[in-house]
Amino acid sequence: MTAAIEVRAVEKRFGNVSIIRDLNLSVAKGERHAIIGPNGAGKSTTFNLISGHIKPTSGEVKLNGDLISGLRPFEINRRGLSRSFQVTNVFARMTVWENVRCAVLWATGHRYAFWKNVDSLPEVRERTAQILDDIHLTHRRDVPAGLLTYAEQRELEIGITIASGATVVMLDEPTAGMSHAETERAVSLIRRLTDGKTLVIVEHDMSVVFGLADRISVLVYGHIIASGTPEEIRRDPKVKEAYLGEEAH
Amino acid sequence: MKPAMTSTSIAPAKPAGDGLRFYGVWLIGIAALVVLPLVFSSGGSLTSFSLIGIAIVFALSYNILLGQTGLLSFGHAVHYGLGGFAACHMMNAVVSHGWPIPLPFIPLFGGLGGLVFAIIIGWVMTKRAGTVFAMISLGIGELVASSSLILRSVFGGEAGITTDRTALPKMLGWSFGPQLQVYYLIAFWLVLSAIAMYALTRTPLGRICNAVRDNPERVQFIGYDPHVVRYLAFCFAGFFAGVAGSLAAINFEIANSAYLGAIQSGLVLFATFIGGTAYFFGPILGAILVTYLQLGLTNVTSVWQLYFGIIFIGIVMFAPGGIAGLLMMHRPLVRAGTLWTVIPSYLVAIVPTVALACGVILTIETIARYSGGDPINLFGIAFNPTSPVTWIAAAVLLVGGFFVARLTWQRIADAWDRAATVARDRGYLA
Ligand SMILES: Nc1ncnc2c1ncn2[C@@H]1O[C@H](COP(=O)(O)OP(=O)(O)OP(=O)(O)O)[C@@H](O)[C@H]1O
Ligand SMILES: [Mg+2]
């Protein structure tokens, strides 16, 4: 079976600094894959490389077997890959409802239509309502996104990401800055919403990672030093030394 | 596109009265357009109404860029002007070939003129938003305005292209000679264009325009190419600017290089911004106000542009949401029933604020007329610009007005804070 995401020998340089070196990553379809690593290891950069936000200096990225490195973000998105951002990245002046609805429009085939009334598209309305319900923001539907609380914005961020119904979902630290209770709620949300999909998640909270992930990759200085099941990662001596070890000190 | 505006039934959670109110507002607007010339039937007011109608279409088209898509253009008059020229050429062609096209169809060709240019130039222009777009629009504006003086066969040089609107085939017995008939033609196109432009905001494209305005980066990750979105918005804006320009051409029976120039581009930016870009009706208010000011001020003072500048700076600094923003600020207070608590502070502020305004006007006019010695007429009171009495009056009004007005503004702010807090507590966003 072809992998959902296949990253092969990707390098990314900013100027003459190599931020990502010889990155290899394979995520199987339907797998929940966590990427962990210390701050500045290049996790978000990896997300940017896969989602087309930045282009690799060399190497290639495949989505469901098709080469996508070099494509623009919206082209990659249309092929069924959707990502969230570590720093909340929503449409601040638009309401919660509009935020989610915009994310539904392309996937429901309405594209750049200027001859349809956006308010009378039943499938758009139903899907938007469903997602608002899923992310528990129905009661805040008419509030401009910029006025939401931090935790609500993080949930909206997830809502926008999954709204298109993409089969490959990438979440960059979805629970960052959340309280313990909020994190638990967000994790169960993620678990439910990505059921049957491929999930790549960057997460610092180890209990979340080990509870959620089928496989884990450890990124250190732009290079994946280990990739395996949670059990394998826990036992891996390189990981202990480079990453988990730090926490034990 | 037109039927698309019909429903407001997005929100199952919204009260049913909203739909009624929505149609009510549009119907009242249309009724006002029909009745206005019957109430104010002098030649002067007909001319004013016609110009206002044209300005509204133009400002609404500009807001497709500025308010809806977040594109700041310094060259929107290019489409307006080209629409005007297209209309004049079309009218002359209709007359010389004897085509059976009556005058009311001409704005369609004007719109196409604006649209075709937008289609050609837009793809490159809208590659980037922000400063890059603004600078290119300025450059294109200058380029077209200067070539209009060079390409004489198309633009008629300094004199422009003249036309005779009454020479076209009659429609329903109307020759469109009398200003009243021209007014109704403009009002008809105003309603049509306003409905179409409103409908556009309610389409998938219109919604994504807003998303591009708010966050062009994120739009790419929900499947949209912001470049395409900006381009389409630019084309629509170009079309309706062309309609506005052709209405002007019909009204004046001429198109010349002034239609295309930087002043015209500046005026539409000015009207749209003053009216308020965040609401659909903002540019309508702005166009009405600016056209009236322009018509009124040019008669009474030679430095009217100075007043425009002061108003513009005032709005940018103190009310960046424009007039519409100021009005809509009050909505949560109305809903929460706390508006009456701020009204008294407004009333108290009127006198010193008017005094301050008079001080500003008197000062400006004194300086402007000092060497010429023309008398100043301020609300029926005559002032001599060379007399110390005038200077003292100006200084007292200016300084005294400012200090007293500042106190009353502070009271407004305090009253506002209290009213808004109550509104928030009652669950209305402020
Ligand atoms: N556009 C850029 N130009 C130059 N350097 C960059 C750029 N983007 C990221 N970097 C650098 O690349 C490194 C990796 O950054 P990245 O954001 O991918 O780390 P991360 O693993 O996501 O860290 P964190 O856990 O803090 O989110 C950092 O040192 C960062 O400064
Ligand atoms: Mg990061």
C-alpha cells in the first residue's frame, strides 16, 4: 500500500543554514503519527515543507503516491491534505460561522462561484453546522473570530482544518497553551474528528503523544533520529539521550 | 448573479424579522430614489441627485476592492474613465450606424470597457496585495491618464470625446434630453448595480474575498488561490466602475482625461473611506456626503480641498470605521436599550464642537483670503479677513472651543464606557 505521506531525502536551507537535513518520513494511510522533538528542531518547518508553505531545497514529498513538492499550498490542499498552524491563523474579522463555512466551500465544489447564493447551499450549511457542533462553538457562531478566547480560537483552528474533509490532517501543536482540562477536551475532539483519517500531529505533551499516536517520529536538529511505535520510541537509546532524556533530568 | 441575493435564511438562529427588515431597507431606498425628484424638482437638485447616483455606483465598486478584498487602489478611476470613453464611442457608433440600441443599454458597454481593461491588466496587478498592488495601481493610473492625452484618436486629446445622448433611438418615448429622464436612468442603473454588488458579497466568491482580506495566507490552506480571488474581485470592480463612468458620460455628454486621473481616483477612495468600508452601505453614505460637500463647498470657498483633507484626517484618526462604523457602533447599545444614557452627552457636546468647527473655518478662511480681502460669510455673519476683530473671534472660537469641546468629548467617552459595559453584560457584543 502506498503511504499517505512520503518524505524522501528532503533538505531545507535558509541562506546557508540547513534547518532540515536528509529528512525521511513515511506515514501510512489511516495512521496517527506524532512528530516530537525539542524546540527549534524543525517540526513546523517540516509541516511547511509538506503542505507547500515553503519549498524544499532538495528532495521530494509524495501524497498518496503523487509527487507534491513544488506544488502551491492550495493545490496540495485540493488533493486532500489539510493543516493547522501553531500560531492561530484564522479570519479575524469574520464570524466563527463564516470562518468554517469558507473552509467548506472549495471541498463542496463551489469554488469561485459568483452566481450562487452562499446562504442557500444546503450541503454547505449542514456541513458548517456539523463542524461547529463538533468543535463546540455553535453558541459562538456569530462572534468575530478575533474576539474568541484563546482556547476557542485553537478549537476553531482545528475546525477550519478539518472542514474540507481532507483525508490527511496535520495539526501543529493543537493543544499548545491550553489548560489540562482544555487539552483533554481537545484531544478527544481530535481523536473523534480524525477517525479513519491520516493524522500527523506535533505535540509537546508526552501523555497526549503516547496516548494518541500509532507511530512516533523524533526530530532533532532537522533530522529524524527515530521512527516507530510508542513502545519502540520509549526504548530507543538515541531518543532517550537526545530528547526524552532531557525531561528525565 | 442577481437572483442570488434573495435569501437571508443562513441562520436558523436568527429572528424571522431580519428578512423583512432587509427587504424593507432596499424598498425604502428604491422608493426614495423614485420620489426624490418629485419633492426636490429644481434643476440644481436634479443635477446633484444624478451626480450622487453616479458617485454611489463608483464608490460601491471601489469597495469591492478596499472593503471586501482588502485591496487599496490608487487608480480606480482608470476603469471609470475607460467606461466613460467606451460609452461615448458606443453612443456615437449607435448614432452613425443607426443601430437600434437605446440609451439605457449604454452603461452595459461602459461596464464592459472597464471590465476588459481589468481583465487585461488585472492578472499582473493582483499577483500581490498590499503596498505592491497600491503602487502598481498608482503607476497604471498615471500611465493611462497620460496616454489619454497622447492617443488622440481614442481619447480625443484635451477636448475629450463628446456625444449627444438624445440622438440615440428613443425608448418608451423617452428622449433622455431632460435631466429628469437622465436622473431616472441613473437611478435605474444605481439600483441594478447596487443589488448586483450586494448579491456578489453573498456568493461563495464574495465570502472568500473577505477571507482573502482577513488572511490571504490561510486562504491557500483551504483550497483557494488568493491571486485568482483578487483578480476576480478586480474584474468585478472594474466592470461596475465602468458602469459609473458611462453614467457620467451620459450625464455630461462627454468623456475626457479628467475622468481617468488621480483626482478622480482620490475622490472615490475618499468617499469610500469616509463612508466606511466595513459595511455595504458605508460607501453609499460616503458618496452622498462627499458629492454634496464637493458641490456645496466649491461654491463658497476656494480652498475646499483643504476641508476634504481635514475631514479625511479626522476620520482616519478618530473614526477609522467611517460614518457607517460610527453608526453601527450604536447597534449593541440600541439592542441593549442603553442608548438613551449617551444621548445627553452628545447634546452637551454639540455647542462647543460647532464652536470649534467655526473657529477652524474662520482661521482657514482668514488665512486664505487675507491678501485678497474678500469678506467671509459664516452662517450669515460677515467677517473681514483683514480685521483684528475677525482674528480674535477665530482665536477665541478655536482655542476656547477646543478646550471646552475636549471636556465634553471626555464625557461622551465615559458615558459610552458605561453604556457599552451594560450592553456587554446583557449579552450584546460591543
Ligand atoms: N523562514 C525562516 N527563515 C530562517 N530560519 C527559519 C525560518 N523558519 C524557521 N526557521 C528556523 O528553523 C528552525 C526550526 O524552526 P521550527 O519552527 O520548524 O521549529 P519547531 O520544531 O516547530 O519548534 P517549536 O517547538 O518551537 O515550534 C528554528 O531555528 C527557526 O529559527
Ligand atoms: Mg513549531
